[in-house]
Amino acid sequence: MHNDHTYRILLVEDNPADAELTAEAIQFAGLKVDLDVSNSVEQALAMLRREEGYEKHPRPDLILMDLNLPRREGREGIREIKDDPFLRTIPVLIMSSSQAITDVRDSYALHANGYIVKPVDFERFVHLLQQINIFWFEAATLVPNTDKDRL
């Protein structure tokens, strides 16, 4: 099944090099994705909730979140997103360099939709993003990206 729709991903990543690498891998893979980048849980939540400065910010179809973030870590971000009735339907995938089973277990316990260990090789990262695209944007059915349920 081929879809001509452009999807929106919110990347929550505090490392500018990793954020740039993700953008380059998406472009290299030829994915029809608009990427928004947040460098903290606070900024991501402000974007998602359309707080001051982000009133017209589009709702993402998918969130890729690092676990190790400044001030508030990714676990807190998952918790807040999944506790919010408007936001909880957005799939959240953890993308972390950590392979610790406690990080994996904690993420799923907080209702993350997946846990991915970041590949260090660019080609594998491109392949991973292609697989995410195939599953989430072609095979899976997502909640329609509308704002009428917000109010």
C-alpha cells in the first residue's frame, strides 16, 4: 500500500548532531516526513499542547523520544503524553543508545509504543527509519490527525 500523505514526526532529542543525523537519514531514505525537533521534554510538551509560542504548531503523527534528556528525562515525557487524553493517541517510540533492560521495561510500563536502540551506522539508521515509516505510516492505522477533539 502506497500513501502520498506527508506525515509529521516530532523528534525529542537534545543532541544537535543526533537531530541532524535523523534529518539527514529521513532525507536520504526519501521519506515523505516533516520533521519537527525539540531539545527538551518541556519544549516538546509546549509544542504538543500548543502553549504560548506554539499556538499553530501542527500535531505530530509520531513522536521519537530520546530517554536521556536534560532537566526532565524521556520517561517523564512519556508519562505526561500518555496521561493526556488528547495526546495519548500519538504513538511514542523511544530511540535511545541505552540497551539497559530497566530502560526498556520502564518505557513500556509507561506505555511507550516501542523501544529502539539507536544504530551507530548511518545505513542501518536509514533502514530503521524506512522500517518505522513502513509500519507506522503504511501498515498501521493511526488516529486521524485532527484538532476537533482538543476542545
